[in-house]
Amino acid sequence: MKLTGKCTKCTSEEVYSNRPEGPRGERAVMAGPGGSISTRLFIEVYTCLECGYFEEYISNKDLRNEKKISKIKSNWQRVKS
């Protein structure tokens, strides 16, 4: 959805995002150990207005921030297959 503008579930092109609005803090708190706030991340949301499916991504700016990524790696569990 993020790259193509097409819904990955129903293939509709009725996909919208909060990305053009810039950081407003939607779902931007990342909890650390004990529930404390360890850092803030801006989450880009992509949603299909045809079927309601949505995807969330950390903003590209936050993905390039080594300090924030380091906090994720130290506080969250890596998913392995």
C-alpha cells in the first residue's frame, strides 16, 4: 500500500495516508520497560477506504534515527521465523 497506492487485501486504489500531514503524534509513544515512555515515533498510517484494511509504518525519518532504532532493539523482542 505504501509503495503502490493499492490495497494489499482487495487491490482497491482508494488508499489514503496521514503522511502528507507531517508528524502530529498519532500513536507515537513507544513504551519501554515497565511501561515508561522511552522515545516517540511518528507512525504513518495507510488505510483502504474500500475494505477498511490498514497498515502502519515508522516514518522514514525515524527509521534513519540510530538512537530511536537502538531503543527499539533494546526494548522490543525480535520476531524470528
